Amino acid sequence: MSTAAGHEHHWEWSWAPTAVVIGTFLLVPLGFSAYFVYEDTMLTILFTGLGTPILLAGIARWVHEGLTQKPLVAGLAATALPIFIVSEIFIFLGLFTAYWTMRLSQGGNWPPEGTPELNLLIPVIMTFFLVGSSITYHVAEMKDEAGDMAGFRKWLIITLILGTIFLGLTVYEYQHLLHIGFGPSANAFSTAFYTITGFHASHVLVGLGSFLAVLIPAFKGRSNHTLTASVGVYWHFVDVVWFFVASQIYFW
Amino acid sequence: MSAAQSSWKEWVFTTDHKRIGVMYLVGSLAAFAVAGTMALLIRIEQSQLGPNLVGDAFTGGDTYNTWLYFHGAAMILAFLIPGLTGYFANYFIPLMIGANDVAFPRINAFSVWLFFVAIVLALAGFVIPDTPDIMWTGYPPYSVMTSANTSFYVFTVHLLGFSSILGAVNFLVTVVYMRAPGMGWNQLNVFVWTTVAAFVIQLIFIPVLAAAVTMLLFDKYLGTHFFDPAAGGDVLLYQNLFWFYSHPAVYVIFLPAMGVLFEVIAGMAKNRIFNYKACVYGGVWGITLLAGEVWVHHLYVAGMPDWIRVGQMVSTLLISVPVGLMVMSMWGTLYRGAITYNTAMLYAGSCLFLVLIGGLTGIPLAMTSMTVHLSETAFVHAHFHYVMAIFATFAIFSGVYYWFPKISGRMPNEKMGKLGFLINFVGVNVTFWPLFIIGIQGMPRRYWDYQMFPQFEGYHQIAFYGAVIVAVGMAITILNWLFSAIGGEKAPENPWNSASLEWTHCPSPPGPGNFPKDVELTADWTPYNYDKR
Amino acid sequence: MKGRLSALTGIAIALMATGAVASEGGLPNPAADWDVLWNKVLWDLVVIGAIFGIAALIMLFKYRATSPDQVGRGPKLSRAQALAWALIPATIFMADDFFMAAKGWTLWNTYRTVPENAMEVKVTGSMWNWEFEYENGIISTYDVDSKEGSGLVVPVGTPVVLRMESIDVIHSFGMATYRVKEDVMPGRITYIWFNPVEAKESWVTCVEFCGTRHSYMYAPVKAVPPAQYEAWVKKMESEA
Ligand code: HEA
Ligand code: HEA
Ligand code: CUA
Ligand SMILES: [Cu+2]
């Protein structure tokens, strides 16, 4: 199992992982605690203000290195991602288990009192956009494989727009529900509703971020098939999960 | 870039699996030292009736609870798991399978940094005014109602969990795709198998814990109602999700610990593994398969429906079958061996007895009706300290001594090593035997004062002396590592004459890229073929 | 305490010899049964532990290397031998597991089957206090700081079933003397029963972590002769 790297005589290093971790650390645990636990605006601004640029710099550096350096064994990322997705499936299962437990223990009394009529048209439209974006991403991937950079960028942008609309609809729906006073703390249904749809939406956000990480180098004419394929697998997964979210939360 | 100019970056920002491994070792030992210090405070507090260190009887409990919280959480999540699946896996799996590095070196660096910031966050818990006090189990509704900061607990779990999941992905891909040409599945070191199984467990079960603590966070800070029965939530939901991970987690500790012991014992007895296939396919994978169906044994007294308690009693008891197969193989590996005793082997040898005491005392706990009395008493403490604080910890020590020449290029000081072992071994037994006795008599867990049971004071005192002895032994051991790493005698390439790849094919310590020449293996090679050399 | 443990076991074994484990009223006594089973399990484990422990000890001594370049000569197993060395121990271990599971299950049924004549007491746990409400409306408590209150008072010879609930966090009702405990939770009612066969004062301790004063959430459990119990009830009623 020899590669060029095998017999090199220097130690490999990269500051990208460290930056991503420290950025994330400032942004999420410290940012969350400053805002929700200590309700301190100055601290929140400090942590998020420091964390965001560090995180972005780390990601940019990491993507750059990923596109310019040879891995020890090429193509393994496309195998690793499905393994990671096993983990993701179980986290969704954990959340759904909570939802099923709460729901089934309530007997016929579901949704509990105080739950407004949900507009079922919204999830239908959202499904439409998300499935569409999976298809357009697939087209983009084919363009990438064929070496058609312009086509790759075009379809990538279309995918990005479709995904953004999906997320926009979530925001729209949340705003409406919050406006009529149906927040996360309203009742058992709102608890599950916001947690599960919100968790899915966070995956959409990560997906959109990874589209950007593919798109920005693509403008410089650079792409990496393994990276493109991995982002695709992740996005299709996010798409498939949505069917469960929609069927369990909206239509059951 | 000259070597001198970038040397610190080559450590701090390293993506090399060996250096990352060493970073894991340092981090996990640091966690051990701090959590061990908490244990000493706990033992001092309990050594006599009434308030001792903590101030008064009304609020003193809070102080004690923060120590115990940190002790439990850090020992399991920041010492044992990162020590075994961070240090040992990182350093030795690529060497044992003949790979130049792991599949994703940067993700590996990402994992170790997540681990570091998690420790920083956990320690930060002591400088904030509202130190977490919810125990490592974090059961709601208490963890939601307490005025202490639950969010640091949740995020520590998130960071460590994410770190482990990425580690799992990394190593599973590495072992499947990066083995040296010619290395078949039955030629893997037992340690590689146990670690692969541990990572499979991590991959599947950690996410469920992550989901559980996230719900805790939302319940406390966003006002959701997952665990609030008054609003349609379920109080026991958290416990089920928590133990759905945290029982399998004990095998994330147990399996690699056994793996390390197999390496040490086979290496020091210069013998083949007895019944390798039964050990791997029956033992390791049997445990992995059963691990997910026994979590209710932590909820025997929690008001679960009877049919679940009975069903999981049977599956819990059945764990002794695959564990028994591993035990058979370990014992058989001694049979007609040629054992050389050094510090590593002393620790390994003592583990043979510790696994019996720790494992067998799990059996009455597994029986629903026995647990009705034993649950939540010091008996449980004694059981799990025997498996974790002694068995698994000694397995780690054994491995550290065994591979010490490999990672440092120097020999550990055997005199100090053996002295440390002796003191540790006496100390832990003096500390934890009394807990079995008072446990059977009903000494409750997580009690810093025990007014109603003054008759236990003497036992607590003995345990306190034991803990002091352990502290001395631990200090000797850790200092021995420090001094030996700096000034120890230079080690030969393969001081124990081991047949395993990490000793035979690369220098000590290995340089960048690990192997001076590409590794290629024949069909009859195994890491244990002593009688064929 | 240790003496009492073995004394209890002795009594139980004697009762076993007469054909049934029963107290005076012909009722099962889970606490005594627990001790009997504990002895059995302990023997089982000691035997297993001794076999493996002694085997390890012998081999660790016997197979020391005599020269530095000596190597192990452990025999390699044929396919049939390997299979036998896996299946036979596995079968033996499994048999022992099923034996213990069956024993454990039987006792479990005793623990969960409340006798019909049981007296019912409602238990409410709160941070950090136990409250006992009797069928006739008496409410009894105990204050750990002033040591006032009588806690749980029960007449000897009558099985007692506790229906338990918490008003805040999870607690657990543990009586070491009666070898029984169960969690006390908000939003659901759990139960345990015990059989006070002799006059004795013991403790109930809270054994689920519940915060600052978890260690002080205890109360006396007094099993008293029926006459004394009646007197206590009278007194409580008149005070109320
Ligand atoms: C590394 C850690 C580790 C390991 C390996 C184990 C191993 C086992 N544990 Fe333990 N356990 C813990 C760590 C561990 N445990 C912890 C941390 C807790 C407390 C958590 C908390 O509440 O904070 C706990 C608590 C705990 C409980 C809950 C107690 C309670 O709270 O009421 C139970 C109940 O079933 C249990 C059972 C077992 C069993 C059956 C095994 C088995 O795997 C043991 C199997 C081994 C053997 C049996 C010995 C070797 C086998 C043979 C020699 C073959 C022949 C044997 C037979 C036929 C019996 N453990
Ligand atoms: C890996 C796991 C692990 C380890 C190793 C230990 C180690 C020890 N534990 Fe731990 N313990 C747990 C896991 C562990 N424990 C868990 C999970 C709980 C349950 C928590 C809960 O209920 O929620 C628990 C609970 C627990 C209790 C119960 C308290 C209570 O319920 O009220 C007690 C009491 O005696 C105790 C004692 C000890 C002692 C004396 C040691 C000793 O062996 C410690 C020895 C170590 C040291 C003394 C440190 C040595 C280091 C140095 C001296 C540093 C020198 C440094 C340099 C030179 C750089 N532990
Ligand atoms: Cu109530 Cu502990
Ligand atoms: Cu368990």
C-alpha cells in the first residue's frame, strides 16, 4: 500500500482542522450558552463574532487542501460518507423515537390542544423543491464527470437556489406559527415539530454550505469528483429523510 | 520550511496518526489525573460521617455533587474511551495493518481537537458560578430543573460524540481499504478486531445519546416538553435513550481493553491466540451483536413494564457467553506459552483476575430480582470500578508499558514500573472491596453523608486509605513514564521480540509514513506466528 | 448486620426444608427469598471464578520462560477441535445463564405479585421529603433535621403495598432491610410491596440522585406489633 506520501521525510500538518474546531467551539457551545444560559448579548456577539471567521477560514483552507493535495488512497471519501450517514440515520431515529413515544402515549388525544391547523400545502411544495434539487444536483454531477465546467456551475447554482427556497419555506412556516403563538414550548406536538423539522433544516443548511464549498472552487475551474460525489450522497440522504419528516410530522 | 522553524506546528497541527495518538494519550491522562483528584476528594468526604470537606449539611451536597459529576463523566468519556479508541487505535491500527496513515488524516486531527475542546469545556464547568451537578447520567427532570448549567454537560457530550463518530468512520474505512497487500481478515491482530467492533458500536449508538442530550438542552433552555409528563412528555424516555448508548459504551471500553491484553499476553508469552476465530467471530462480534439489546438492565428499578425487564434480563445474562469465549481464548493463550514478566505483563496478568471479579459481579446485577436490592448501592460502584477503574485502566497501563519503547524509543524503568504496579494493585483492592460489603448491606450511591448508616463508617475509612495508596501508585506510574520518556535507556528495535507488524517492520519510534519499505505479507503470516520464526 | 444477614438466610433455608418459603401468615416473603437466591448465585459465581482464577494462577506460574529465546508451543487446533472449544463452553455458560434467569424470574414474580390482603399506603416523594398517606387519611412524615415524625409505620404480619408518585424530580424508594426498591416518578404511579415479619426499625433511603439534599432524603420504617400500630393510628387520628 505505497503512495508517494509513504516515504516522504517530513511530518504532515494542517491548521485547517484546528481552525474548524475552534470556530465551531466558539460559535455553538459558547455562543449558545452565552445567549440562552447567561443571556449576555455582549458575550454572544464576542463568541459568534470570533467563531464565524475562524470557522470559515478553516473550511476554506480545508477545501483548498482537499482540492490540491493527493490523498493516501483516492476515492475513499465516497465510501466513508455512507458510513457516516449510518450515524445520521440513528440520530434521526432517536428523535423519531421520542416523537412516537410521546404521540402513542397520548392515545387518541393527538395533536394535543392548542395545535393550529397546519397548512399542508407547504410541505407538498417543499417536497417538490427538494426532490427537484436532488435531480438537478445529479445533472450537475454528470456535467462534472463530462468535464463541462460551465454546465457544472449552472446546475450547481440551480440546485443551490432550489435548496434555498426550501429553507425559505421553512422559515416562512416557522414565522407564521410563531406569530400565532405556537412556539417550541407550546405543547408536546410543537416540541417534536420544531425539533425534527429544525434538525432536518440544519442538515439542509449544511448541504447548502457544502454546495458553496464545491461551487466557489468551480468558478476557478477546479473540481474534485470524490468531493462532488460525496456532497451528492449527502444531499440525496437529506432528501430521503425529508419524506420521513413530512409523512410522520405533517401527514400522519 | 526548515525543520526547526516548523517543529511546533508539526506537533500542534499534526495530521500524523502517531502524533495524534500521543495527543490523545496526553489529553486522556490529564483527564484521568483531574478526575482522580476528584475521586480523592470524594473519598475524603465519605471517610467520616457528617460534613468534612464540603462545609455544612444544607448546601454541602452541591459541592460534592459537582465532584462526582466530573469524576464519573470525565473518567468514562474523557479518559477510558479516548485512551482506548483514541490513543491505542490511532497509534497502532495503521502500524498493525501496514498502512502509512489513516484514510483521512485531517479528519483525524479534527477528532483530536474536538476531544481537546471538550475537555476544556468540561473543566470550564468549574470556573463558572453554576457548575454542573447532574451526575454523568444527567437524568431529567432534575437536570432540567436544576439551577446549574446543564448546557456544558450537553455540549461536552456533543463534542466527544462527534469526535468519536468521525473516528469511527475514519478507522472503519482505514481497516477495510488500507491493509497491507496479502493481509487477510484472519491475519488481523485481535486488537484491530476489538477496535473495529468498538467503532461499529460508537457509530450506531452515539447518535442516540446525542439526540437524548439535545432534547435535554431544548427542554431546559428552549422550553420544549420531551421529558415533562405534565405536558405529554415521558420521564423515562431519556433514561432509555441514554442507556441505549451507555450500556454499549461499556463494551467500547471492554473490547479494546481486551484487545490490548491479547496483544500483551500473546507478545509476552510468545504464543498464538487460542481459538482465534471463536474469539473474534464468536466473542468480539457476539458482544457487539448483543450490546444493543440489554440497556434496560439499568432501568430495572425504574418502573419499566415487566415483560421488558424479564426479556432484557435474559439477554444481559447471555452476554457472558461471548465474553466467556474471549476469556477462553485469553486463558488458552497462556497455555504452554513462554511468559516473560515485565511491568506490562504484570498488569496484564492481574487483569485476568480483575475481569473475573468485575464481570461476575455483573451477573447478580443482571438478574431483575437481585437488582431490586443491589441497584443504586455501593455494590454497583464496586462492580463497575472493578471493570473500569481497575480492569480497563490496568489494561491501558499494560499497553502503555508494552508499547512504551515503540512510541518513545526508550525503555520504561522496570523497577519503578513494578513498584507502581504493586502499590496500585494493593490500593485499588483496598479501595473497592469494602464497597461490595457495604453495598450488599444497602449503602446508597451518591451519598456524601450517611447519617442513617453509621455502621459503614469503618468501611469508608478503609476505602479512603486505599484511595491514598492508589494515589501514590498512580503518581509513581505517571512520573515513571515522564522520566523514562525523557531519560530512559535507548530501546532496541524490538525489545520483546514480538512477531506483530508494528514491531517487526518499522523503527521505534516510526517516522513519517511509518514503514521504510512497503509491507507485503504471505498467506501464512500472522502477528502471532512465534513457533514458525 | 452481617450476622443478621446469615441468620435470615438460615431461617429461609430452614423454611425451604419444610417445603415452602412462607412467613407465619402463609404469605411469601421476598426479602427472605432474596437472601436464599443470593446465596445460590454467590456460590455459582464463586465456583466459576475459582475455576478460571486457579487455572490462570497455575498457568501464569507454570509457563514462565526459562530462556530469553524460548517461544510458546501452544497447540494449533483442528477445525473440529476449534468448534468443540467454542460450542462446549458456550453451551455450558448458556445453561448456567438460563438457570439463573429462571431463578431470577421466579423471585421476580414474587416481587411483583401483591398479596390480596395487603395494606395500601400512598407514598409521595418530593425534594427532599417522604410523605406517607394511609387508607384512613392519616398523613405521616419525618423531618431529618429535627428528627420529628414517625415515618412509615406498619403492623407486623400484614403485607404492605406502596403506591408511589413524585411531585417533582425522580426519587427512588429503597428499603435495604426489605431488599426492595423502585423509582418514584412524576406522572406515573409505581408500586412495591414488602412483608414485615418481625418488629424492627429500619430506614427508607432515597436512592435516585435528586440534588442537594439527596443524602438526607430518608425516613424511618417501623414495623411494630399490631396493637402498637392501632395505638399509633389512634394517636395520629386524634392529632389530625
Ligand atoms: C467496562 C465497563 C463495564 C463492563 C465490561 C460491564 C460488564 C457487565 N455489566 Fe456493568 N456497569 C458498568 C460498567 C461495565 N459493566 C457501569 C459503569 C455501570 C453503572 C452505571 C451507572 O449507573 O452509573 C454498570 C452497571 C451494571 C448494571 C446496572 C446496575 C444497576 O444500576 O442497577 C448491570 C445490570 O445488569 C450490569 C451488568 C453487567 C454485566 C452482566 C456485564 C457483563 O458484560 C460481564 C460479563 C463477564 C463475565 C460474566 C465474566 C467472564 C465470563 C466467564 C468466566 C464465563 C462464564 C460466566 C458465566 C456463565 C456467568 N452492570
Ligand atoms: C474509568 C472510570 C473510573 C475510574 C478510573 C475511577 C477511579 C476511582 N473512583 Fe470512581 N467512579 C466512576 C468511574 C471511575 N472511577 C464512575 C462512572 C462513577 C459514578 C459516578 C456517578 O455516580 O454518577 C464513580 C463513582 C465513584 C464513587 C462513588 C461516590 C458516590 O456515589 O457517592 C467513588 C467513591 O469512592 C469513587 C472512587 C474512585 C476512586 C478512589 C478511584 C481511584 O482509582 C482513582 C485513582 C486516581 C488518582 C488518585 C489520580 C492519580 C493521578 C495523580 C496523582 C496525578 C499525578 C499527576 C502527575 C504527576 C502529572 N468513584
Ligand atoms: Cu430523592 Cu434522592
Ligand atoms: Cu449496562
